[in-house]
Amino acid sequence: MKDLRGVAATLVGAVGVATVTAGAVMTARGLQGRGQIRDELIRQKITFPDEGLPAELGAHVGRRVENGPQARAFADMIGGNVLRATEGRTYAEVSAELHAAGGKDDELTALRETAFMGETLRASLMTAYQAWEVTSLTVGLGAVLMSTGAAFVTVGAVLASPRP
């Protein structure tokens, strides 16, 4: 029975060490990814305008986009601007109208270009936001794994200690 307890202690301890290590790697990679996203957003020099923001974005006036939530807010602002410019139509709808007009309508051509550029920028910012969210999940799961691993190491140590 004592040998079984020793084997169990070794296995539980080894699983604990592996889990702590995996959690530390996940946390480090998540933080590294978050830093890369931040660096790229800063490099783009995207700044909220000083005027004309919707009330819900008032906290962002004049600020640079440097993180995922700010990228999402800026993307939402762009989306609203595109919808206003196109009177609620999507890029696909404007393109269909232009196609139906034989492709010769200058106003629809300009509107399609505006919708395309706006939606492309919006999609890029939403990708940064989603990547930011994934890094948050990675950091959180890494912390959970480290805690779980520490618990396994503790149980392994208790199992390895001599019984009174």
C-alpha cells in the first residue's frame, strides 16, 4: 500500500508540475500576443476625433486606439458612419445597385468605394478586438491551469509525506 501511495504522489505531483508549466506558457503567450496587438494598434496611429463622437464614445474623445476594447469602439464608430453614408445599405447592396445601373453611376461608384473602405477598416479593427479577446482568454486559462497545477503539486506533497 505504501508503494501505491508513493506512485500516486509522484504521478499527481508530476501532473501538477506539467499543469503549472502549461499554465505559465499559456499566460506568457497570451501576454505576448496582447503586447503585439497593442504595438500594432499604436503603430497605426488611430485616434478618435475630438468632435462629433456619439455620446456612448465620449470617453474616447481625442484618445489613441491602443487596445482591443478601443479598437471595437472605433470599429463601431466606423460602422455607424458607413451606415449613415449609405443610408443604411450594406456594401453588397450598394454594389448591386451600381451593377443594376450598368456600372455607370458616379455617385454609386463613390458610395461603393466609401462602403468598401469603411467596412475593410472596420473588419481590421474587429479582428484586433477578437484577437485581444482571445489573448484575454489565454491569460485567464493559463492562470486557472497554474492554480490547478499548484493544487496537484500540493496534493502530491501531502501524499508523499509520511503518515503519523
